[in-house]
Amino acid sequence: MIMHADDWLPKGVETLEPAALRAVRCNNENLCVVAGAGAGKTEFLAQKADFLLSTGFCRAPYRILAISFKSDAARNLKERVRQRCGTQLSSRFDSITFDAFSKGLIDRFGPVIPEPYTPSPDYEMVFPGSRDWDDFLRRHEYPQLSGKTLQAAVARCALPIANLNLKNPQWQDVLNLYWSEAYQDPEQTRLTFPMINRLANYVLSTDPRLSAALRATYPFVFLDEFQDTTFGQYALLKRLFQKSAVRLTAVGDNKQRIMVWAGAMPDAFDTFVEDFEAARETLVSNWRSHPELVNIQHAIAVTLEESSARPEAKRVKEVDGEVCAIWHYADRDAECEGVTKWIADAIAAAEMVPEDCAILIRNKPNDLEAELKPVFRKAGLKLRNVARTPEGAKILIQDILLEELTVCSMAFLRLSARRKSPDDWHTLIDRLSVLRGCDLDNEVEQDRLEADLSAVVSSLRQFIKQTPPSENSCGEILRRILDFIGEAELRAIVPAYSRDKDYGRVRDGLSLLLAESAEGQTDWLSVIDRFDGIGQIPLMSVHRSKGLEFHTVIFFGLDSRSWWSFEPADSEEMRAFFVAFTRAKQRVFFTSCSGRGRALSYIDELVANVGVERVAGP
């Protein structure tokens, strides 16, 4: 039932700050919403989605498109909208990553991309590293050119290459060579995500009807973590939505822009405001951290952006003692052992649960896992490197956990292994209603669906009672679940699963992680907990932590070796440091070790001004 806009109130929260309420209710102009760490970007966007859908500003069959930078942000936003709007309204809310959006265009319209850029239907996704770019230039006898510059050029160049008017014609030859090499196998084109973005822009430029169709479908578009938008992605947005009736809401925080190395625009918000004539709003509440942490965060923020507004801390401090310090150790063994003992003591004292204490590192989490894991094991702790791929898989653990296939399959397994799991029941009813086209208001259809679900859950419960966990039994239970869900139906509603290769990568990753979780376990509840990361301390890079929050954060490696290019001025390194700091709700500690590198004196001096000291590690 459509409600009048004046009668709308926020759902699931007591209220929103005034700036957020103004931005939620604004539906007739483009918006740039500056939302700092902990400001509640997901909640704001979910409330705005509810306002637009429930008041009829976005009536059926029109939809809302939300584009996020990271898959976990897209998934979290979709789930929050479902909680705030309900299943029926949230079914018209599409939340995906920018890469998935571009890839969806290519998977659908790839055959109409003009030659010679028409990709093969069975194209392969590739992820070249810095050495690969340099190697390409060496192989083609351009050793004087920079691989980093080539990477940026591929991400920004428009197609077709022949139409480019570059100052240095040599680069035009190099770009032609790069695309030609990617297309040398006509049966299996090799594409990176930036190349897919360029192809998407190209196909839209060749047929205006495609852009018109997207505009007609999505009168409202949300752009999350907008500070990380690349030049290529922004060019695609302009082609699609500039000077149209579509209303865009860009949300983010320049202080958390840590993707310049991957082509992020240095001035995305100012450019957006100018190009789309957008109004500005600034959210100042911090719902994540308590006042002591927020005070330190603000001291860092003003070094990045002098005009940064002081946030208003909304969380209550729940711990005693030190909430922030730089722990110094003489060597790496002492560092690992000291951090391990501190975590073990904090968990034993019931100050936090293992999965809510994150270990962050700037890069190379696999190396730190190798150092920490044996020390953790001796202390009875479990470490989980979510940036790792299960053996034989081609997808990271953190990404497997976010997949729609995983969400559905694990909801079935939890329902089957636990006496009660109401959240998983509701998750499956929502998903299955969409898959089967059931009307949520039709009691007969819903009763039939619930009866079918109860029957399959009963069958699965009987299976797991009689069958201990193993690689084979995990495979069998996953097969039964997918037979009931209907893989064809699931793939039909999840665009990312349309190609066999993409769906197979996800299914194989889920199967391998589930089998890995079953190793050494004697009951299915333990398998589920291990799969979900319960009782395990998560380890990840700073970039992988974006959008997440934890009770306590311990950042390894505040030293010159880990931050070899650190610059005190407004820099990506300082922004990465800020991001790491702002993941914490209650405490954040940084480790420094003489065996890893020199102290970063600028950081020491900066945080010392707000009471953070360098102390001997526990």
C-alpha cells in the first residue's frame, strides 16, 4: 500500500540525523552525501530506498539500482533494504558491484559489440599483477615504458583504439597490441575488469537504445563508496545518466579513498557535483565508535581534509583500560607471541568473542598467517585468513561467504542442523518466493511453499543425523539442497551466474570450503560454525576490511617496511591508516617491531597529541 510522503518515518531505528532525513526525502535532484567512517551509509541508503519504494516515488515496475565498490557492501545493503522494506518492495532493489554491473552488460550485449572487440561467449577473466604488465612490455620490446602506466591506460582508454588521438603515438601501438593479444584466441578472449568496463562503455555508445532502456528501468541510482570510483567507471556513469531524468545519490568519504593505485579518481565528489549539478549533504554522526576513539579518528581526519567536521560519537564505551596504543616489540617472535597472549586473555575474560577481533595488515595476509598460525594453535586460538582461497578453488573465502548460492545453501544447512533458526527460515522463504514467483500476499501459495520447505528440511535433518561430516557427505547434502532450490532458477535470477564458468567457480568454491570445514569434525554444528568463522579470529588486508567493523582491531606492521612509501602529507598511505583505525568499535592497537622496520615517527607524533602512546607490547 502506497503511503503519503509526509507520513513516512524511518524504520528499524529511532531516528536519523537531520542531514540524513533531508537527503532521504530528496527525490528531485542529484545528491552528493559525504558520510564519514561509522556514519551509517548502509542504513541511510536503506532508509532512502524504503522512502522511495513505500511512498510510490519509485512505483512498480520501476526499480532502484545500487552500485557498490565491494561485493560485501552490495550484499549488506541488499539485506538491510530487505529488513527495512520487506521482501515485496525490496525485490525491486538491485544491489551489485560496479564490476558486476559492467560484466552483466557484456554478458548480455557482448555479441553486438562491433568487431574486432566482440568478446567470445566463453571469455576468461584474468587478473594481471604488476609483473605481468612489465612482462608484456618487455616481450613486445617496450622496456622503457612503465607497466603501471600501461595498466592505467588500458583502464581509461576509449574504444576503438584507432580513434584515439594520443600525444605519444607509441602508446596507441602498445594499446592495440595489448587488446590484440587478449583477443588472440577467438574461442576464449582474456579480459580484465577494466577492459570489461571499456567494452561496456563502447557498446552503450554504439546503440543509444541500451542506455535508454536502463534509464527507463532505474529512475533512481545509488552509488556507494563513491570515493573509490575509477575514471573508467565514472565515464560509464556519465554516458548512462548525465543530463537524464534519473536521480543519482553518491555516498562516501574522501578520507577513505584508498584505491588510487587501482585507478580511483582523486576528486570524484567535486567532479560529480559539477557534472551532475548535485546538492551536498554531510552526515556527522558516528554510530560505530565511542567518543575516545572518535576523538583520535578526528585528529587523523583533519590531516587528510582540514575542513573535516567533528563527528558526534553515538556508541558507548564498554571496555575498561587502554583503548588505543602502539605496541612495540623487539622482534617478530615476541610480536606474534605477545599479540596472541593478549587476545587469548581478552577472550578468556569475556571481553570479546574471537570473530569480533580482527587482525589487519597492509598487504600479504598469507605471509602473516604463516607466522601467526602456529603460535595461535599453541594458545588454543583459531586464525582465519579470509583473503585465502580454499585449496583447488578460484575464489577467496571472503567472496564465497557473500555469494547468493552460499547464502541459500548455508541457510538450509543451519535449519537442518539446529533445532531452531528463524532467521534462516525467513531468508529461505524470501529467496524461494522470488525463485518460484510466489505472491507473498497469497496465503495458498505461501502455505504450499512452507510445506515444501518443511519437507526438504525434515529430509536433510534425517540425513545429517545418520551421516557424519566428510567431503562426500558435504557434496551429497549440497546436491540435495541445489536440487530443491533449482540451479536453473537460481542462475536465471542472479545475473552473475549466467555463464557456466562463473557459476562453476562459485559452486566449486562453496563445495571446497564446506569440505574443508568438515575436516576433523564429528558433528554438523561444528562444520557450520567453522564455515561461518565462529570462534575464529579473522585476518585480512586493510583494503578487504573496508565497510566492516569489529569490537577490537589489531593492526600488524606500523613500520617503514610495511609502509615503504609512506608520506605524512595527504596520501593514500595516511588514508589506509585512517581506514584501519576506523574499523574499531571499542579498541584499536597497532604493532611495531624492530625486526620489521623503523617506527613511523610522523604517526607517533600525530597520535601522541591525542593521548596515544608507544608502549612495550604485552
